[in-house]
Amino acid sequence: MTQTQSGGNVAADDDLRPIVDGHTQEIRKLHGRLDGVEGEVRSFKSGQDAMMERLISVEAQGQERERNRAQDRVQDRSALTSLAQQIAKLTGAQEERNRQSQERTQTLKRLSIWVGIMTGVLGMLGATLFSSQTFDTAFWGHFRTRPHLEAQSNATPNH
């Protein structure tokens, strides 16, 4: 460069080379640092990507667990409903057996009352009839052989 081109004092080409070399080394160092930073950024991005994949995986597992829990709840509700229906059937059947047993018990009570009343009435009727001397003679008289034999022995023969 000439003085007229730069507008100031012109340094010799030999004077600028150490400065340019110094700047070049600085640029290389900065470039090396920049490469290191780029490597760290790549590493950070790959770690971030791995973390995102892991987060997505954990989220998917959570959703799967939630679906399984929902299915388990549906199955539990179904089992409880079935159990409640079975208990209702058993309770209904037991109530029906109890009702039938009570009906039989009431029928037997009524029958025993009627048998008792009939036995009492027949007993009174029999006591009244069999205690009568007239009935006794009329009913039982033809079965008695002794009075009949006495009547024959007291009678005189006609021949």
C-alpha cells in the first residue's frame, strides 16, 4: 500500500505480517473453540433428543398404564355388577324359600287346628252317644252273648 491509498502512514509489509499472523492464530483458536462449542451443542442436542425420546416413552407408558387401569376398572365394575346380581338372585331365592316355608307352616297350623277341632267335636259326640244307656244297649246289645243266653235258659221249652 501506498501512502496515498491508505490516507495515513504506511507500514511496511513486513510490519503487518506479525499482526496478521497473530490475528490468524487468534482466529484459529476461536475456530477451535467454536468447534468445541459446536461439539458441545451437538452433544447437548443429542442428549436433548434422547431426553425427548425418553419423555415420549415415559408418557406412552403412562398412557398405557392409564388404559390398563381403565380396563381394570371396567372389569371390576362388571364383576361387581355380576356379583350383585348373583347376591340378588340368592337373596330372592332365599326369600322365596322362606315364604314357601312360612306357607307350609301356616297350612300345617290350620290343618292341626281343624284336626283338633274335629277330634274334640267327635270326642264330645262319642262321649255323649256312648254314655247313653239306650244307645249302648241298641248298638252293643246284639254283640253281647250273655244276656241272650240267659234269656234262653229262663224260657221254658215248648215241646
